[in-house]
Amino acid sequence: MLTIPKVSVVVPAYNVSGYIQETLISLQLQTFPNFEVLVVDDGSSDDTAAIVEKFCQRDSRFQLLQKSNGGLSSARNYGIRHARGKYIALLDGDDVYHKDKLATHVARLDRDADVGVVYSASQTIRDDGRPTLISLSGKPVHSNPMLALLCKNFVGHGSNGVFRRCLVDEVGEFDEDLRSWEDVDFWLRIAATQKWGFYREKRILCYYRVRASGLSFNLVQMRISGEQVIQSAYRRSPELIKPMLPTAYAYMYRYLARLCLQGGDIETARDFIDHALICDKSIFYRDMRSLLTLLSVRLSPLAKLAIARSLTPAKSVQVKNPL
């Protein structure tokens, strides 16, 4: 008799042959066993598929799906369409779960019928898997999840959320037209229903890898995507969102400034900080990380270097999702 898995873990994978084994081992070590793993090879040109195949041969819970390259959202959607579980867990092909990740979140979803999305605190790890001193608490900055998400993606990154499969039927799939901010857009659509809650587990149950890469992100495209996501949220809930728009844009510009610092582009960072100050300067005395970003732009080169290093574990990182 075929057992129906309770959780479907969707793992988008693109040229992650150096990391995918560690990712899948973290799933094999889960204390909650009733899951399936759908690894979506998004047109990789390296040995990613061959490594995954070995796991599939040894463990029937693992399945390899292959498609032409379409990007992160496309791979996630492809996996979700093949999912059989009541709950969907997302895990990028270079990140790692704590052994209690699924057990903890499944217990919460089973217990609280009004909770739609669960996530945890997380810690960043370096390219080689060593932990950094940087952790993400996941604590929202506002009691209303929709308003909180407009300021910061409190879920943190794309490997942290576990949610009810029915939410995709209610709000739609990940937007494949967005080249970034797609996670925030998805969570915002769930929050806009005002039906489902978000629950934060304070324990660190996920490890998010930062990969050295130089300035590998397109800041122009990230700004365009961020503006699209904010405007879409506004159109869905104009009365609620309108008073929050200046603050939302201030946080977006502050985030882009921080990415510029990580890539060493101080001049562009200064421009983004100026935009943030015009939109809502209060974020810089209400939020410590925003203040650090501001100081790193305004102070001397030596201070900039020191503070920039405190914002990221490496001189530059590959940006996978806005935080």
C-alpha cells in the first residue's frame, strides 16, 4: 500500500553539486519521517542530478524532477504541482535543515488550525558549511503580518517556510515574472487573506548558506521587483497599506543600500540611503540594522569597512532572497 506523505519538501536545485549532498543528508536525518523530497533540477549543467539520483536509489522518499531552466519560482512551482503532502516545506539546494525542523513545524500546523505558515529562527553558514555569528530571529517588526512583511521579510529566506498546501490553491503560485522578492510577494498574498496566521519558532532550525560571489545581483532588477511587490500589496489592501507606503519604500532602499555595501559600491549605497531618508528617516532610529547601514555609508572609509563586515559574514555574498 502506497503511503501518502504528510510533508512534501520542495528542493529547487541549479548547479549545486557542491552542496546538494549536505542538503539532502539533513533531510535524511529528520526526526519526522513521513515526508517526500521533490528535488527539481532546474536545467543544471553540473553533476547535481547524478548526486540526487544516488539518494533516490537508496531512499524511496526522494524523487528527482528535471526541467529546463526557468528560475527559482518556476522550479518551486513545478515541485509544488507534483507534491502529494498536506504541508509544503521549501529548502534551497544549498541550505540545511536542523534535524527537528519538520517535526517542530508539523506539530504546530497540526495543533493550530488557523496557522497557515510556520518558520523558525535561522543561522547563516559560510560557503564551506561553517557557521557564522549572524542569525535571523524572524521576529516581525509589526503585529500585522502584512505591514511587517512590507518592512522586512521576517520569514527570512526561501528555505525557512513550511505552509499548508491549500494556500497555493487560495492565493496562487510563486510569481514567475518576479526575478527577486518572490518570497515576500507570496507571503504578502497569504497575509492579505486575513485568514491565516504566521507562527515563529524561536529555535534555530534552519541554516542559510552565504556564498562568496562578487556583485552577482542586479540591483536595478531588484529595485523594480521590490516596487512591483509593494504596489501589488497596495492594490490588494489600499486603505491598510497607503499609510505604510513611505516606510515600506524606506526599508526597501535601506536593504538595497546594504547590498551595495556588501558588493563594495559605496556611492550607489549612498544614493539608496538618501532615498530611504526622504521616504521615512524614522527607520534609522527604530531599527538597529538600519542604523548600522546608515553609519556605514556616512562615516569614514575605515568605519565603513568595519560596519559593513558586521552586516555580512563575507566581503560579498550571493543574494538569494531579500531579508
